[in-house]
Amino acid sequence: MKYVFFALFLPLFFVSNKVLSGDPEAGKARYAQNCGNCHGPGGMGLASYPRISGKEIPYLTDRLKTYRAGTKVGPNSDLMIMMAKPLTDLEIDNLAAYLASDPAGKK
């Protein structure tokens, strides 16, 4: 019986956290609405707005939730707070999944 358990659940340990965190397609749609004008296509970064494509999911979700809570983190914090305030936890997970997939490609 324990072998059946391991056979069924062991593959879950090897699944990337990117897959379990959110819906990248939904994140892509939300990114186009909220983020692309400043962070550029696929999060490649523009001018004073940093590259966010390819960042790790925990970093992205933590940063978005920090902004949503109204905490200033660095330059452009006021704008980021305004943009993150209406995001739900699910939308944050979706955005993180999309951006972690590195849509802008490696530098």
C-alpha cells in the first residue's frame, strides 16, 4: 500500500512550483492590463522600471503583496502601491506564474 502512495504522490514533489502557483495565461492577460506600459513587453524592463521577467515566484508574490499592503520598497513605490491595491491573491499568483516563466526571454 505504501508503494501505491509513493507512486501516486511522488511525482508531485518534482513538479515545478511555477506550475502549482497560478495560471500563466490569466497572468499574461492581467499583465497586459496593468503592468506592460511600465515594465515593457513580457516584463523585460523599461527605463527606471526593472526587469521582472524570470524572477522567482516567491519574490514576485511577496513584492506584490508588500505593495498591495501599502509598503514602500523603493523607487516608483507610490505607483506600484496604486497598481497592486486592487489585485486579489489569485491575480497575484497568476501574475507571478506568468512572469516566472520568463516571457521576455533570458538576457
